Amino acid sequence: MRVQLNAPIVLTGPAIAGPAARSFPQPKPGRRRQDPKPSSVPRPRPLPKPGGNR
């Protein structure tokens, strides 16, 4: 049982890692740049709210 479960995982691992790894590095840098932008926008918004109330 364990050997059979490990077999499909090993076959799918390198198969997906090979073609996916090549296509992923391109969209990854684009997503990383977009992530910090939206994450930094909503954070400063809630901070000035309590500051203005005080």
C-alpha cells in the first residue's frame, strides 16, 4: 500500500515539477509584485482610522 501510494506521487512530482517549473517562474515574479502592492494598501487604511478617532 505504501509503495503504491508513493509511486504515483513520485511520478506526478517530477512530471509536474518539470514543465510547471519552467512556466511558473515567469508568472511568479509578476504575482509577487502585485501581492505587496494590494497588501500595503489595505494595511495603512485601518491604521489612520483609529488614529483619527483618538
